[in-house]
Amino acid sequence: MKFIKGALCGALAILFITGLVSCGLKVKDEGKAGEALGRETEEKLEKLGNLIDRNYLGEVDSESLQSGIYEGYLSGLDDPYSVYYDEENTKKLLESTSGEYEGIGTLLSQDKETGVIVLSRVYEGSPAEKAGLKDGDILYKVAGKDVSGRDLNEIVTDVKGKHGTGVDITVLRGEHSEEITVTVIREKIEYPTVESRMLENGLGYIQILEFDAVTYDQYRKAYEELKGQGMKGMVVDLRNNPGGSLSIVCQILDTILPEGLIVYTEDKNGERQEIKSDGEHKLDIPLTVLVNEYSASASEIFAGAVQDYGQGKIVGMKTYGKGVVQQLFDLKDGTCVKLTISEYFTPKGRQINGKGVTPDVEVQYEQNPSDPEADNQLDKAIEVLEEACD
């Protein structure tokens, strides 16, 4: 199987709370965030503003400057996972974590050198597929406007739209670049975060791309379908999975693990919170879990818990080592901030942050130029699983 590197740093937990985050603006105690704010800071910002007004050659966007102040304030924490999101990026963040959007159901990719945009994937059953679009089509026009050379993010925004509305899509197809225009009626699209198939010898394969709000239902559907086909053992592929929702990964683990602790977290005050499995749906077939150096966060919770209970073998390479939890705070003005609030530990108390999960069977991925579909890591996971099934 040919796989693509995923983003490295998916959020572990996205929790929403109302109210404005207090940054301690009036607090002057040592080590408090409020120490960074005060009259001296205000005076310096005023000086910078005057310098820009008098001397800066380009145009000034006051909203961008203000956003930059907030972004810089959070960046001072020196924590790559604590981030300020402006209105536009807040909308994108909420959409990405929900696992749903309104659009036509295609994955677009752009060549960095030529700027050409390709429909790299048309999702099965999507409005795009229904309209006749195909994998490999070159995107030429959206709503009659040439997209050549335009930024991919802008194009994605144009393609998306309100459920029930139509958009004209023009593509170039085949070696003769046949020009084809179709009208696609946008629908509510659910990101496919789970892929599955039956392997040989009654072994099932489930790949989880990330843990979003839609992932649990997709996983259960895939599992039940494979079980209905007589699955005797299962490979769960978490390679390149950047993480996602803490609650979703624990829901899935609750269908795999025996009764007991799944994961626990500790905050800055040492307060501990535990999430447990009831053991009612413990997996009754052999399991292997595939991981690599890009498996992070919720993926590591999954692998660590399975390994601690001996519920299955972990195969691949040592994971990324992101063992901290983020919480999303709504600032009530269309923006939000994501802060690291706690650290998580495996059922046996193993610390993952900065350490990762070491597989039971280590195997480095080796690319086979003569066979792009070859996957030596998956082959090893199957071998281990077959031994467990004997």
C-alpha cells in the first residue's frame, strides 16, 4: 500500500468552553502571564505604531497587525501546540475537527512548480462523482473563472459552498486535455477518516487517518462489515495519523480493551482525570497496530493502551512523542485560542511526551521503486497477525 505522510501535530483533544479566557492582565506576581502586559508594553506598541505610520512604505492592515500581537503573545510560550486563531482560521479549525463540510467531495492537490490543480481524489458517492468528475481530472475553471496560477486555498473556498447550491466545474481530462464542464450540487460532506478492506486468509485491514468527530461511526461501520465477511484477525493502521479527539479514540478503544483504565491526564496542579473501558465489547480476535514516526497524539494513546494490556502487537517504528492535551477556548468574538493544559499517560503510567511508543516489532519502511504498492511494514504486520491466528 502506498501511503502519504500526514501532518505531524494533530490536536489530541478539542474541547469547547464558553467565556473569555483570562490572561491575568492585572496580575503582576512573578511568573504570571500578566507580567508581559502593562504601561511599558502599551508605550512601546504606541511607538511602533507611530514608526509604521511615519515610515512604512506598504499599506497597513490594522486588523492584521492586531492579530499579529495576539499570535506573538501566544508564541512567547514557546509551545508549538498553543496557538491563537483569527476568525478565518477559527472557522477552518472547527470545520476540520468536525469532520464535515459543505462542498462537492473532492481532494484537490496543486503542483508547487506548475501551479496545476488536480482532483487527486473524488470521494465515492460524492456530488462530484455523481456529476461525472474523476480522479486525475485537471481543474481548469470554477464558476467559469480560470483557476490557473491561483492559490489552492482560494480555490477550495470557491469550490465549497452552501448545501443545495450549484457550482460549475470545468476540468481537462485525458492525454488530449478534453474540456468537460459539469454542474455540481453541493452537499454536506463527511470526511472519510477510515478506510478498510479484506486481506487474504480472513484478515481485515482498517486504516484510521485521524480521529475526528465522524471517525467512531466510520470505524464501527468498517469493523462490522469486515466482521460480517468472516474476519479472523485485524490490522489497524495508524501510520501518519496526527491524532485528533481524545474522546473519539477512547470510544474506539472501549470496543477493543478489557475493563480498566484507557488513559489518564494530569494538569499543572497535578489533578488527575481518568478515562476507563467497561470491557463489555472487548475485541475477541487477534490484533496488530501499525505505527510510524508520524503517528502522534491520539494515535499514541491507542498504541500505548493496546500495548499495555497486551491486546495486540505494535508493529512499525517508534511514534512521534506528542503526549500533551490541548483545550480550545472560545473568545466570544469569532476567534479562539488553543492551549496546552495537561499531559497524558498510558494505563501503566508511561509518559509519551517526548518519548513516543516503541513497537513490539520494529520495522523500517522500505520503498520499492519497482512496485509502488509494496508495503513491507504492512507485510510484517500481517505476518505477526497470522502467527497470532494460528
